Amino acid sequence: MKITLISPYPDITAFGLRTMSAYLKQNGYKTQMIFLPDPFGDNLIHGVNRYDDSVLEKLLTLCAGSDLIGLTLMTNFFDNAVQITSKLKKSVDIPVIWGGVHPTIRPEESLEYADMICVGDGEETILDLIRKMDNNDDYLSTDNLWIKSNDRLIKNPLGQLARNLDRYPFPDYSLKDHHVLYKGAIVRMTDALLRQFLERGTVSTYLKKIGYQTMTGRGCPHRCTYCINDTIKGLYEGQGYLRWRSVDHVIGELLWVKKNMPYIGYIWISDDAFFARNLKELERFCKEYKEKIGLPFSCLGSPLTVSEEKMELLVDSGLIYLQLGLESGSKRIQELFNRKNMSNEVMMKAIKIINKFKDRMFPPSYDFILDVPYETDEDKIESLRFITKIPKPFRLQPFSLVLYPGTKLYQMAKKDGYLKDDRQEIYSKSYTMREPGYLNLLMTLAKGGRFPGPLLKFLVNRQVVRILNSNILKPFFKHFYIELKRLFHFIKKTKIK
């Protein structure tokens, strides 16, 4: 059996796909991985094909002889998956399975293109499927699998979640039968190319170090209405979706990285809420990490999970950069997001704790969500006012809201008429595509954390906003915002070159 696994994500780390590849190999099956980073990156264009014909022809050559082809996708990579799958289905007689977030939340739509889709966690499902295929057994009743068969739609129930994440091996970075889209052509992945791609990572660029990205757990303790984590948690209600790998398992992976990827300068822990680990586990992690790994690292946190004790432990063991989800300074929007327990007072308490360690860390990043359908100018002003109170140094990461299907906020917006065309307004949108306008311009200008607080406070004064955000001046600020964004992208590309 030969299984080809394809990722269209701009980030070639693809932790889930690499873990699946390693798990299949561990069980005696041959895999190849093909990374097809979206040529558009985060600047998506609706209705335009992602890949040239020459790229897809090379993909067909690589897929020849496979027994199963798997694609992983989130919603804003749906068009990539459709283009790839359509080409495969026209040219080769090999079953195609989709997995990941989008097939999990929109299985029927996904089956308009794929032969099978995997709902939820995929490692056990794919292994079970391949074993049955290998033995010529009937696989139509495989847990988590939805299948098109002779015009029938077979919907199998979810299986039990794997509680022990240590059963899965470290992500597959062997480079054996790994390929990547590079400069318009699919080529073999080499150590040098892997290093080059890792060097381009957002956090790597900021820290000026090459990062290795990993996850020490799955799920999130919170239930934010805009987040797909809440939706998937609902599918597994009562099973405890938030799970952690053991400290020994994580340290074992990082020891392998140190030995085999000596150019790695820091570890990027991309769990949704790494701080949610209990204190005892964090103490053990920090002790082992400091003694055996010793590299700087970064992670994500939420205001409810930050404490001075945890910060001290993590910074002492190597934490140099933290990304914290604040999302909004408006009480009304916090309630809309199901984050009213993360009030401005709670957020500021966490910020002040983080600020105590400013001499030992890079400036932290604070996330905010923009372009919320229910948000008023007053809500935006409250967020900007909150920003004026954040002690320096810091950075802002403003994200445009993507109303992912299946989330509570999507359902609300759809019902209230805010969404007319999902394919254009969601599938072809990324979180970097912020709406141009005066208040978003202020958020952008404040990104670096250097914008003078008193000046920002003046610019969000209600009377000033009433004038500068008036219908007469909106076209000017829209144009100015667009030109500023173009300048920023030009400078960024120049630096990369």
C-alpha cells in the first residue's frame, strides 16, 4: 500500500499531516507527502485557480501508483482542494479522501468532490481504512468515515477519541518521499529547502531565528463563538476534547529535533492555550526543557490562564515570546464572543503580569479581532481605548474575522442576513484581509506598539471619530489604508529578498 498525503497550506509544518504520515509508517505502510503552499498566501483571490497546469501534471506523476490520496484542508483552502481533486479524478483511478476542519464541518459539500471524507480526528480512521483496503475487506462501516458509494451517502458515527496522544509518533520530518512546490515547480524536499521554508515563518521572521513548530496537546479549554474548536468540541461532547501529550513525549520529539535539525534556533509551541496545562505539569515540563533542550521558545496563551507563577516558570526555562488572545476591548463584543469572563480587568491583569518580564522577553503580541458584523464604531473605540492603556513594549496582531461555517457566530450571522455568499465571503477570505477604513487604520498604525498613547486617545475621541470616519472622508481613508498596505507588503518582500 502506498498513501499520498497532500497539504495546500502556506505553512509546510502541517503538524497533523506529518503525524499521520509517521503513524502510517509506524504501522508498516509507505507514505509520500506533497506540500503545495498556496501561491496566493494570505491574499486570496476569489474564483482564480491556485496552481498552474504544469504543477498539476507533475502532481499526477507523483500520485501514480498510489492506493489512496489524502488532502487536508481548512475552509479558506477549499478552492485549492477542489482544483487538485478535480484534476486527480479526471486523470487517475485512485480514491481521494479529504480530512481536516472543513470536511469535518461540511461533509456533504466535501463529498461533492472527494470520494470519502474523515470527520474529526483522523489517525485511527485512516489506519483502519487502509488496513481494510489492504486486506480487501469491506470498509464502508469505518468509524468517522463518510463515503459516496453507488449514489449512496454512507454516514458512519464518530469513534471514541484517542485519550493517549503518546500513541502517535513524532511528526514525519524524514524527508523521504517529501516534495514541495517551490518557485513554480514541485521538487524534492531537501534539508536546505526545509530550512528555507521554516525561516520564512511569521514568528521566525520576528525573532530572527529559525523555528520548529510543534503542538503539545489538542483542543482548547474555552468555547469562543467565532472558533471552530468550539464546534469540534461539540461533536465530541462528554469525551474531553482537550488532551495533552506527556512531558516525556514532547521532550523526546525536541531532542530528535536538536540532533537532526541543528539550525533550529527556537521552538514554537502552537497549542491554542499552552498556559492551560496545570501547574504541576508545567513545572515538570520547564525542568525537563531547561535541562535537556535549552532553546528559546514561544507559545500562545489566554488571559484566564496566565499567572505570575506560570510566567516565572516558563520564562526561566526559555520563554522569549508570548502571543495572547485579547480579541476585543468592548464588553458587548466580549459577550458576543462568549468571553465575558475575559473582561478588560482580567485582560489587563494578565498583561501586567506579562509586562513584569519585559526585560527577559521579546515584546508580546496581543491579538484583536476586527470586522465583526455586529460591531459598532463605539465597540471599536472601546478596543482602541483599551490599547492606549497597555504598558509598552508590545505588538498588536489585528485579525479580520473569518466566519467559519459551523461556528455559533457563523450561524447567527447567516440567520441575521450578514452572509450572502459563503464561497466569496468566507472561503476566499483570510484573516489578514482587513476592511480598509479609519478605525482599522488606527489599529494598523498601533501594531508596532510604538504609536503614542495620548495621540491614539485623541484620535479615538468621539468627536474626532465623528469627523474622520464620516461618509465624506471614508473614501480618503479607504484609499490611504490600501496604499499603506501595499507599501508594507513591498517592504516585506524587499526584506525577504
